[in-house]
Amino acid sequence: MTSFQRYRRPLIAFLCFAVVLWAGSYWTQLSSTSAQNEQQLLMQQLVDSQASAIERRLSRSLSATDILAQEIRQQGGDFNTFDEYAQGIIDAIGGVSNLQLAPDGVIRKVYPLAGNERALGHDILNDDSRRQQARKAIDTRSLTLAGPFELVQGGIAVIGRNPVFIYSDGEEYFWGFTSALIFLDDLLKVTDLNELERKGYRYRLSRFDPVSRESVVFAQSQESIDAGATEYDITVPNAKWRLAMSRPQSSLGLLFSLGYGASLLAGLLVAAVVNLLLKQPEKLRQVVDEKTRRLEELAFYDPLTGLANRRLLHEQLDQALKRLHRDGNKAALLYLDLDEFKLVNDTMGHSAGDLLLTRVAQRLRSVVRDSDLVARLGGDEFGVLLQDTHEIGAITRVCNKLIASVETPLLIAEKEFLVSVSIGVTLLPEDGENGEAVLRNADLAMYDAKRDGKRQFKLFNAEMRKQVLKRLEVEEDLRVALDEQQFELHLQPLISFPSSEVMGYEALIRWRHPQQGLLYPDAFIGVAEQSGLIREMGYWVLKEACRLLRDHEAILGTDSIMAVNLSPAQFADTALLSRITAITAASGIDAGRLELEITESVLMNDVEAAIEVLASIQAMGIRIAIDDFGTGYSSLAYVKRFPIDKLKIDRSFIQSLATDRSDQMIVEAIIAMAHKLELRVVAEGVEDEDQYRRLRTYECDVAQGYWLSKPKPVEEIGNALKDISGQMQKASFSNDYLI
């Protein structure tokens, strides 16, 4: 027997032993790593859910201070029905232990009062432990959260203080605080921390103390957390809380140690289980593949809906673009956003919102082909990648199906919800050089669909991006213009037909742009309306118009009126009446010299509410005119219900007055009927002498237009008045004009 044959069996046995020992050790290490990763992921999700529960409860409970502040402002600082109102808020919001009013910083009212009597009379602004945060709330004009701390009436709680500022006599002053008190125990009841502690978890809730610059623990489990605890920062007003959780190592470490021993034992039994040992690497590969698959699901799929996530969609877009450039095919990306999703979250909570998202995801998946990719991009946004799509008609059909599918009513918690979807469409490969560009352009198209009324789809085009960038640039310049007072007013004279003299002016805004020079409203008003800046611009116009009347009486006259346009955003502003009162009072002019022009379409949105607002304005002595009359939805039958003084006939009826018999009859009828209602009539857009003569024959009251005078800066009004006077003298008017 040769030496090789002698040692062949022990050598094979040793080799098999080595293979099995290695394989077992590798499997043990892999399983240990995978188990630790799973535990870490589960712990992160657990911490996130508990922290989110605290954030949601705090946010909902602290909203009670905003509700109280709004009511105080509406009642001018007097709040006689506080107890009933507070009871309603506590019942509706929940989680609030009591609500407080602290005029001038001294707690005067608490609801419920029982058990909280010691809080009455507490001076927040002079309490050493409370003064700093209270002063900070006043300085920043924002809600602050104090605590947790021990209350004078007993117990540990956090308290949100909201400074209230109100207008009085045209000036704003600090009224006091509205406060919501939340006991710490009640706040923690919305979490599962106590139940988790019974299961072996440990937690610690701390906050950063801005005075001591140290972390202060205000709630924790009986057992201290481990050094490697998972942490989550909780965002609260003017502070930061931190939730840390851990769980002691289980018996998995012992099990894995036994795994190494089992591998050694298996190696010693190699002679009897050779076939089994040969299959061991295959089993190990299966374990590795399964773990890899699970990790890929976490990395590339949305855990709520099971759809692909944004990361996977990005990868698929990049791959699709490369393939499309290579083979010349086409594809499309649809960017979807639910239009009314916030309503579900606000009324039914996030659980209902999650359920709605899951059902919407199922509907989207059912509409498209199996080869198409549906992804959730985050929140209520989804993406659909339509593969190998060549025709716009096919894309249109898919979009319409998706819109119809989403709009089908959803039943959630026995309540029916109707949501719609807006879709932006980009074509691949022409609408983007990479996945990021394609998504961005689809997002632009989607927002264009929302601006046009929602419940529709829009295809991206290069002009759309230019328009969006241009609008953003104009919006930013408008904000600077408001801050730096770049606007100015030009005045267009209003001519009285009976006297042929100037009886007033309309104030028209202009923008003196530092680079582009003088800009007219059509260059920026649309952006101002979309961005919401139109409201403050409108109040600036009103304030400046009053100043011009006061400071330029020598030019404008002591009895002339000033007409100012009131935007829809201003008319809907709850502070409209107080702002008008403050502006007129500050200027010192007679309110009777002001005239506010309001478009008829604004009044028709809510007729009863409009009548109430108009009556309040008229009670100040300010005149009211309906602008652009004849272009909206109202009629003289409606007009007689409104407390107004004038009608301004839209320029579209005046432009063709000389040639269009229908317009002639309409204008003449409007003037006659308005006079029957004791209303004066202004004709705007008078461009030539023929129009002026006809309107004079129809007994119109006031004329306005370029034939008489273009809008001028106040410094040029003197020359404009001379030109008008000369023009009136040169023309010869007769009341027997033949039509």
C-alpha cells in the first residue's frame, strides 16, 4: 500500500471536515449579520413610529392655540364665551388638558378650571423659569413649547404658548398669550412605549436645554438604554426632543456560538454524511439569495403599497433612455399627483390616508400593462413608465383611464371619498437626457395641469419650462419690489359728461423695474395673483392713492375722487375692513373721496357675503363701483341687490360702439337701466371722439380712455388737464347726435 493510499481516507476526511467547518462558519456569520440588520431595521421603524405619534399629537393639540388666537382677533380682544368655546376645541381636538388665556402675560382664564385654580393670576412674563421662552414667543411672533416642567397647580406637562397680536385704531399691539397645556402622561398615552417596556424594550425621551446647553431627560424606562440605542429627533416648536430606544441582546448570540460548535461536530461526521456536505454550499447560496432579495425589496420597493420606489424608477429610466437611444423606440413617463388627498388625512387621519394610497396604487397597477412600471415617488405622488409607446393617442387613452380609475369613489371607514389626479407627461428620449431631467420635466407638466383646473393631463414642452422659470423669476423680483418700494401709481382722469371737466382719477399700478424699466400690469399681475402677492400689492395701491390725494391737492383738486381696484384676494381677506379703516385713518383724507372698483365675477361667488362686505365698506363713506360690467355672470337684476354707487361698462362694448348696432343698444340699455336704479355709469376705454359723442348722447355720466388722457404720473397731471380742457373746447358737442 502506497503512502497516498494509506493517507487517502484521512486526507479526504480532513478536507471534508475543513469544507464543512468553513461552510458552517460562513452560514453562521451570514445569519448573524442578517439578524442584526433586521433587528436594527425593525428598531428604526419602531422608533420612527413612536416619535411620529408624539409629533402628530403635539401638532394637533397645539393647533388649539391658533384657533383661540383667531377667535380673539375676530372679537377684538374680548372673549366672553371662552369656556364654551374651549370645551368645543378640547372635544374636537383631544389630547389637551386645559386651555388658557393670558392677556398681557397674566393667566386670567383656564378651562377646565377645576384642579387648575392655582394657575390663575400666574404672571408668565415675570416668572424667572418661564420669562425667557415667553419673551422669545413675543419677539418671534411664533408658537413656543415650554417644558416639560412641574406646574404650579401640580403635575408635569408641556405647554404651548402662542402670542396674539391684534389691530386697534390702525395699530397692532401685543394682546397676550393663548396656551394649551398637555400633561406628559397624556402625551405618552398615544405611544406604545409602556407596552414596549413590558416586552423588554428600553427608552429615553430627552430635550435640549438652551440655557444649560445640555440634554435633559424627562421620561424614561426603569432600565437604562444601551450605548448603541437607536435615536430619532422629534421636531417641536422652538426646541428639539430626542427619542432613544434599545433592546438588550437576546439569546441569538448564544445560538450563533452553538452554530460554530455544530459546524465543528458536523465536520467530525464527514465520513457518514459526505453527500449532505456536498450539498451544503448550494443551501448556503439559497440563503444568501433570499437575504439579498429581501434587502433589494427594502431598497427598491415602497413598503406601504408594494410598488417600485423613486430609486428603482430612476434606475429604470436611465436604462430605458440608453435602450431607446440605441434602438430608436419611444416610451413615456407619467407623473401623477392626487388632488384632494390632504382632505382624507385631515378628516380621517393618516391610517385612512395610507389605506387610500394603497387602493389607488392597486387601481393604477390594474390600468397599465404588466410590462409597464408603476412607482410611488413619495407622499401622494406616483410615476408610471410606459414602455415601448409610440403614439400620443395611446398615451392619451392611458391617461384618461388613469384619471377615471382614480376618480371612482372610495369607501374608507364607511365614508365615501372622491379624489382626482393631475398628470404630467414626458416623452422619452426627447424630453430629458437622464432620469432626473425626465422626472423634473414631468413634474413641471403636472403642476401646469393643476394650475389649469386639475383632473387632467398635460404634455411637457420646452416652452413650459421657460414659462415656469420666467414666472419664478418675476415672483422673486416682485417680492423685492414690495420690500424696496419699486411700484408707482399713474393716474387716468375721469371726465364728467355734463360738465366736461375732470371729476376724479383711477389709480393704476406701474413697476419701475431696476433693469427692465417701466413695466405695465400685464407683465406681472398674473404672477402676483398666482403667488398671492396681489393682496399686499393691492393694499399698497390703496395706501399710495390716499397719500396722493392728501399731498397733491393743488394738482388733483380738493373734491376729486380716487378710484382704486380691489383684487379678489383682498375681497376674500378677513382683515379687509380693518385694513381699509387703518389706511384711510392714517392718511387723514375724507373716505368719501375714495372709490373701490370690484369685478362682478368676484361678487357672484357668494352673493350674501358680498352684500355684507359691500355694506360695511359703504358705511365708511367709501363709494363702490362694479368694474368690467357685462363680462361676468351678474345682471341688473342682481346689481340692484348690491349696495353700490356706479357701474363701469367694460371696454369691449365701447370699442365697437361706432359700428356694432348690438353694442349700441346694449350700452344705451345699461345706462338707462342703471339710472333707473339711481346708479352712475362710467364708460371705460373711450378711444375716439365718435365714441365720446355717442356716450354723451346716451347720457352716460363719466368717460375714461386714451382719447381723453393716458394714465400719467402725478407730476404730469397738470399738463394732462390742460390738454383735456383744450380738447373739450375745440370739440363741439351737440345733444342731437344721430345714431
